[in-house]
Amino acid sequence: MKKSLYLVFAVILLLSVLGWTGFGKKQKTRKPSWEYLTISTGEARYREPAGLNEVGAQGWELVSVGTPDNSGNVALYFKRAK
């Protein structure tokens, strides 16, 4: 009888400590926010890899490529975290 009573108290103590330390709390997740950039391949500096490397060095990531317009230029869509 005494052993089971100690076991009950030990379980209650353990649950109390876990609850007190925040183990059971959900962590707040920060919603990512993005900024966007659209570039046309009609701009001369973006027809060469050096121009696109510059954009990549600034943290921009290519996420989509648009269809060519009447002049044959393509829109490039980039995003990066704020």
C-alpha cells in the first residue's frame, strides 16, 4: 500500500514539474513574411548570368517564370524573407 502511494505521488510530482517547465506548452511559430521582385528579361543586365548572380547574392530566390510577351521577354518572379 505504501509503495503504491509513493508511486502516485511520484507521478503527480513528475507531471507537475513537466507542466511547470513549459514542456507541455506549444511553441509559437513565427509566420514567414516575404517580399517579391519581378524582373523582365528585356532588361539588358538580366540577360547575362552576372546580373542574375547579383540578384541571387542579395538573397532572392527564383520561384516562377512567366510566359513570353509579344517582344519575347520573359518575366522572372523572385521572393526572399523579410
